Amino acid sequence: MGNSIGSQFVVTSFGESHGRCVGVVVDGCPAGLPIGIEEIQAEVDRRKPQSSAGGTGRREEDRVEVLSGILNGAASGAPICMLAWNKDADSSTYEDIINTPRPGHADYTAFLKYGKYNDFRGGGRFSGRITAGFVMAGAIARKLLALSGIEITAHTVQIGDIKAAPHLSDITRVNVDKSAVRCADKDASAKMIRLIKEVQKEADSIGGIVEVLAFNVPGGLGEPVFDTLEGELSKAFFAIPAARGVEFGAGFAAAAMQGSEHNDLFSMSGKKLVTLTNNAGGISGGLSNGMPIVARVAFKPTASIGKSQRTVDIKTGKKVDLSVGGRHDSCIVPRAVPVVEAMAALVLCDFALRAGTIGRIIK
């Protein structure tokens, strides 16, 4: 089954969009890690929708409950089970479309795999709602990585055709969180918000790109050839609903470059070997090379939209015009930013434990 990720820092996701709750079990967190529920809650709160950025009208409290694994403010070494109850789900609109798969969604493929038993309400396991659990686990991973000085920051770099161009010094969590769309470029942020509102008025949706940066990552993390660092990061990013593309460093632009352009030349910064550019995105040969890790994740437009679209009734075979009701994000990108951060943290934490960079007991 495919509900777990990681080798040493193992995260198992559970719950559905309109089920009783969503959550995770984190197995492998070193004992002694100081962690307060308020730290986990702060991360989960960053994922909540904002109406000014086209966020869903569904308003979940998302109060994190820790059922096991944390005792007196520290990890006990036992599996950490965390959840948030679903309190604002409305499944009524889904009863009418159970036989008419929504274009762009996983309704039909889920039906092929699970038949009539699939939880169709709100997308079930295929909903972005399950990422609340990812962020809970990511909060634990971030805390562990911070012990080694590793910092992770994600931000929106594109929504629709509007691209941001922030200075590296502007890409801080404080600056990113000042923007409703999680964009550190103020001018681009304002344009993005206007675009989302325009799309929202048309009962449509829009996609975009999130960039994530990881600083102070030690060299050598990764397990070639099949458990490469970029391979496992990509796997984690693609587990986020609506993710459609991943690139590192120069990414697809490298296809149009010559070797003399793309190669990152070596130099010395004090006693540390560095590269003058970072087209590799901090990863060479499947291993971290000591430079900042730079990855970008492309997200498609939200599949559930109010515009009428053609589908088929799978019971009768007849064509149907479908307008999706309910409450949905017009743009998932701003809410995906903390999720991308969380997934990057999970993978880096797992590799750090494999390499022994993080010990099994935090003293």
C-alpha cells in the first residue's frame, strides 16, 4: 500500500476529506526532541485558506490533537500520532455527482481502482485536505533539521502567467507570510491576487508554481542509485494533490543550455568548497553537494470549478454537462506553500537520519 513515506523517519497518512478526521503517524522521531503542540499548530495554521487569495469557503478549525509519542513536551521515541477533526464538511453536493466523474479530478480513476467502495465525498483520499497531516509531520521534521542548522523556506513564484522575481534576501518566512498568496515579490503578489479574483468571478480556477529552498544542507545526503535525493524529493512533492511537475536548479531550462553554461564551477569560500552558480539546485549525482537545494513544484488549476463541463454518467453512458458545487479553492498554490516545505523537510530529515547526521537520542 502507498500511504507511507520514508525509511528511517516514516510518515503514514490517514483520513479522508469528509471522514471523521485527517492525520499522520510519525515513526522514527528521535527521543528527546523538544516539541510543543503550539509549534505544530503554527505550521498547520499557515495552511488555512484566505478568501483574498481564492481560498475555499470551508472553514475547518484544524486544532491539532497529539494522541501519542510526545510526553512532557518531548518526543518519547514512540510513534507520534496526530490528527485534526473534520467539523465543517458538507457531503450533500457529492451525492448528486457520484456517477458523473469530475473532469480533471481522480473520481474516475478512483472508481476504477476501488469500485463502488471508494469514498467519493470531497475527493476522499485524493483531496488536498489530507495535506493537513503532511504539515503536522513536517513540523516535527523541521524541528529536527533545525538542530543541524538546516532551514527550509518555500514561496510562490508564479500564478497563471504572472511571475515573481524576488531578491534572495527577501525570501524569508516573515516576508512570504505577509502576502496572501505567499509571494515575496510585493508587486507580483498584488497582480496575482487580482488575477485570482478575476478567475474566481468566472467560476474558474488557476494554477502556479511554488519554489522551495533548503539552506545549510550538508553534502552527501542521498542514496544512489534508486533512492537519490532528488528522486525522493520528487516522490514526496508528487504526493501533494494537484502537483504536476517538479524541477531542480535550472530544471527544464538546462535542455537549451550548453555544458559551459550549465556546469557549476568550483571555488573556495574560506575553507569551504562552493560553486559559483547553482544550476544543479544543490544536488549532484543524486547527492546533496552543500549548496542550497532549489526545487520548483508546478500545480495545476483546481479541478472542481463552477463552469459547466462535459462528462459522462458512468452508469448510463450518456453525456452530461456538469457544474461542480460545494466549496473549493480557486487557486491551491498559496496553501500549497507550507505543504511543499513540509514534504521537503520529511525527505531531508529521513536522509539525515540515514546518514547519522541526526542522532537517535536528542540530548
